[in-house]
Amino acid sequence: MKDTLHNLFRYKAWANDQLLTALARLGDNSPITTLAIKALSHTYVVDRIFAAHIRREAHAYRSANLSEMPTLEALATDLRKSDGEYVDYVSTLDLAQLAERIDFAFTDGAPGRMSREEMLMHVVTHGTGHRGQISAVMLLNSVPPAKDGFTTYLHEAQASTRGRVAA
């Protein structure tokens, strides 16, 4: 599972980068970009909340949403940094650490208990869902969505081991 998690977090970083690059081409004044910033800033906050939980650290977030939206440029910087931290972090975990259950509180105060592995899977799937929402908005506005498939990532990132010629 450790290798799978590492691949999934590298994929998450790649897919976020693909989307952020596509949004940058649309510009800050695009209504698609405005909606995407709301969704991506939410995923960023959730990523940071769970980064604290998996390390048994406190965080300052009282909500999974920001009260003020960042610029796309600032959000892109923060999201890319966060993604890099997750890629590095999952490479350090052993099976016992992945299985360890951790008690925490959700932002509404409700108690939670999840294994580190479950929390990491939540971070991956949560971001995937919101990228899908943004892709749907792009399609509805006749804008081609960013590449975001796991299979596309694997065949680009590992072209030589998957029978492909690197692009």
C-alpha cells in the first residue's frame, strides 16, 4: 500500500498542477477560475487540516472553507507546496504508522477516529472529487478540462516502464 499511496500523492500533485496550469491560461477574470478557486481553496484547507491530524498536531482552521479567497497565483503556490509535503511524507511511513488510528476533532467539533491510511485516502479522493467538479464546469463552458486521469499520469510519469515513449 505504501507504494500505491506514494503513486497516488504524486498523481494528486500532477493533476493539481495540470488544473492550475489550465486555469492560469483562462485568467483571473474568468468565472470558471473564480469557481475553481473556491473549490481548490477548500481542498487545500482540508489537505492542511488532515496534514495536522496525521501528525497529531493542532491546526488553526475553524472551517473547511476560507473566509477570503486567495488569488489563483497564491493558491497555486500553497497547493503545490502542500502537495510536495504529502509526497515526501507518505514516503516516510511504514505499515504500522499507516494502520495507526488517530483521534481528532472535525472543524464542527465532532470527534473523529481514522487510521493514517484512511486519512490519506480521504485527502486523495476528496481532491479528485473537487477537480471533477471543476472539469464539469469547464466542459459546461466549452473549455477543455485539464488532463487528470490516473492512467494518464502513470503512463506519462512512468512511460519507459509502461511501454511508452516519454513525451
